[in-house]
Amino acid sequence: MSRTRYRVRLGAALPLIVAGLAPRAHAQQVADTAFAVHLAAPAYAADGPVVLLDEAHTNFHTLEGRYLVFGKVLRQDGYQVRPNRAPFAAASFAGARVLVIANALNASNAGKWELPTPSAFTADEIAAVRAWVAGGGSLLLIADHMPFPGAAGQLAEAFGVHMRNGFAYDSTRAVSRFTYTRASGRLAVHPITEGRTRAERIDSVVAFTGQAFAVDAPGRAIMTLAPGTIVLEPQVAWQFSATTPTTPGAGLLQGAVTTFGKGRVAVFGEAAMFSAQVAGPRHNPMGMNDPTAPQNAQFLLNILHWLSGLLPAR
């Protein structure tokens, strides 16, 4: 089957009960190598800040896999994007400006997305990341729907972020795709959404399922779930029933930022929005390549601009 080539110029319904483990459900998601972004003015001409993408913690998203286009877009903007394949320690972050952690897992959950979902990181690793950020580093922490919030929860708590280990849905339990707009007030006015120029302003972003979380002060909401949203917290990923524990999602977040010591932290509860993938036998676009999400790529770049200091803290 031929694939449509999407190029962005910058300037689903589910039944109540869904069977099958998520690793199987997502097996057909692959990077859309045909997707490209045109940057009129890259942020860095060459040798920009080093961005590390964690690949040491059974990560579902890697530079050669589902985040291939993530890395490609950042490199186009002048960032030096490298994988991190060693446990976190002070030496891990030498020379880096931004650490990205996307959908880390404890090895016990590899291919088995069910409770319990222990931390992907040891206490020493969490302390190392916390100290590095306090000293001026920047962290982009991305944890999608269950089991990823369970794996990232202890690290998130170190920065005042409290994750729900579940799936965000609307009240009908049929819609898990969310569009955040300025007009609705659910996409915040912030340096990240303002950008450096009018051409970089973000008015709308799209998330594809994901989780929900809360942030302590001085956290700033970026993406706020609407009234009527719920969070389903199953024992096994994608297996929902009438008895599945449910938490109200209204007012919880899928995107937020905070400062910590001399550093900055951005947290997002959905990973596909920063990818460009094709899913299923029809190669349906999902992420930055989705025609209904034309500003997601610029949104990603604005987040990195904020983390690397090109945009003001608030």
C-alpha cells in the first residue's frame, strides 16, 4: 500500500471493554520516515545544545524507533541529539543541556503491561536527575497512559508532579483524542505557546489518549483536560469494564512546566503527539504527521526552545 507523504511548513472510538495487551495493540505503530518539516529559520546554525534521549530504561520510544522523527526535527533545528544508554549518574549528563525521557518502563513490565508497575528508575538515579536539574539542567519527561505513569511516577514526584496511572477519556468512554486550543482556554498562554515570533505562536495542539496528572506550585498548566473527562485505571492496559476504577479528569493536566532550582522541567502525559508514526494496516498518521495536528511540530520545537533557554521562564 502506498503511503501519503505529509510535509508541514512551519513559520477513535473504543468499546467499553477492550481486550488484549497494549504492546500487541501498538505493535503496528512505526515511524513515518516520509514525514518532513520545513524550518524557515533553525534556532541554531550548528552545534546547538546537546539533547539526550533516554534509551536505558526499556523505553518504548527511541531514536531509531518511534521517536525517529522526534530526533530528526530537533536536529533540523540545530540541536545535537544523542541516545543515553547507561543508568543515570552525574557523569551521564556531562555536556548535555536537555534530558528527554519518553515512556520508560521497569524491565518487569516489558511486554506485560499490567499492575504492578514499579519505577523504571532507582532512588540513586532519581537523585542524580534531581541534582542535575537543580544545578541548571532541563528535563522533558513524557509518560503516556498506563503503565508508563507507574514507571515514571517516582521521578515525577521529585519535581512535584503527581501522575494518575491510567487512560484519559471523555465521559462516554469512547473518545481519547483531545484537541487543546487557546480559544477554549485549555491551551495556556505561556512563552511556549507564544514562541519567539508570531509565526511560532501555537493556537492548537492534539494529543492521542495519554494519562492525566496534577502539579504543585510553582507549576504552570499548559494543557488542561476539559470538564467531563475521566481517567480509567485498569489492572491491565486497555482492558476496561464497568468496574474499572475511575477518577474525574476535569482540571487535571496533560502538559505542564515548572522550574526547579536553576533548572526547568516540562512534563507531558502523552507521547505520540511528539512523534510522527503510521499505525495499522492502513498506515493511518498519528502525531505530528496527522493533518489535524499541524502545529504539533512547532509546539515540540517551542518546548525545546523553552528548555534550552531561548524562551523566558514565564
